[in-house]
Amino acid sequence: MNKSEEFNLMLTLVENQIRRKIIKRLSQEPSYPLELAKEIGVSQQLVTEHLYKMEQDGFVASSMEASPSGPNRKLYFLKTSAYLTVSFGPHLYNEQFFSFETLPPTLSSDAKNLLSRASKIEASKDSKIAPLAKLIADIDQKLDRLEDEKKVLLYIRNLTMKQASEEFDVLEKSHNEKRILHFIIDEQKADVESISETLNLRESTAREILEKIKEEIPLV
């Protein structure tokens, strides 16, 4: 499954309000369908249907657990950790999807500091609730600052793409030339294969237009 397919599958998962409530509940701890149904306020049958679909798609997993007063029952837990965003506007479209189940190869100094604090708390023999709560609060504060900065950057990017679109009009580019220029600026790619596949153009057409653009615009 490629990134685009993963992104579409994730969108299908979170577009449903009941599934979002199930995800939120399972993010806290594993749970049984009956528990989930009572807490969410819907029928157990509906919860079970959603869990079945989510398990098929690989977002949750289950294990059989002994029941103190009846037959064994399924315990469900989240299997996937992911980050998903969609940003759009008159001159902006951006989608992001990635997993954070493993650490990236490089870390910022702030990230190293937070990770070190988490390791120290884990190794401590003292009560961990208070320091864990403080660490989570500090992480959330940093995430809020990053989101504020992201809003500003998206605003500037949107403004910049608007200026680029106006420049395309000044240069009197054709429809497909504009599409290819948008793709090159948006994706930072200028190879024929990517352009042809993404924009649904024949490779010969994409190559001809790309060569013309490169002759007229040295920046590309």
C-alpha cells in the first residue's frame, strides 16, 4: 500500500464520529465492545461492526480474554499510531500522514531533553504521576506553539502560491502548463514520470511541456 492509499484509508477511518470515539477510548486503554457501547452511548452491535471493519483495515487488534461470569470475550486495543492533517485554501492544498511508532533518526535538542526526562521518570522509584503529568503538560505546550507556527507558515505559503498563480497568468501559460508549474512548486519534483502519473497526462505531453517550461523559466 502506497502513501496515498494509506492516507485515503485513514480518512475513511476518522470521517465517522463513532469510530473517532472508539479510537479516543482505546487510546486510553484496551476495552470490550460492551464497555465501549455503554460509554459511547450506542448499541453493542454497532460498536462491534465498527471494530470488525477497523480490525480488518489494521487499525485495531484483539485478543480473547476470560470473562468472570460467562464465555470468553474479545478485548480490543489500538494497533496503529498516526498523524493526519489536511490543509487547503484557494491557493493551498497539503496533506500529511505519517506514523510515529518509532523515533526518527535525528532529534532536536528539545526532543532529546523531553525524551531524557521521560527515561528518568521511568527509572525513578518515586511516585510517577506528578512528574508524568508535568511532562505531558510541557509536551502539549510545545505542540501548541508548533501548531501556532504552522498556522503562520501555512498563511505565508498560501499567499506565496497566490503570487505564483498570478505570475502564471502574467506569463500567459496554458492550462496544462499551469498545472505542471503548480505541481513542480507544490511537490518540488520535476520528473516526467511523477508529473504524468499525478496529473493524468501522457508522458510525451508532459515531457514536451516540461521542456518548454525549462527553456522559458530558468528557475525550474
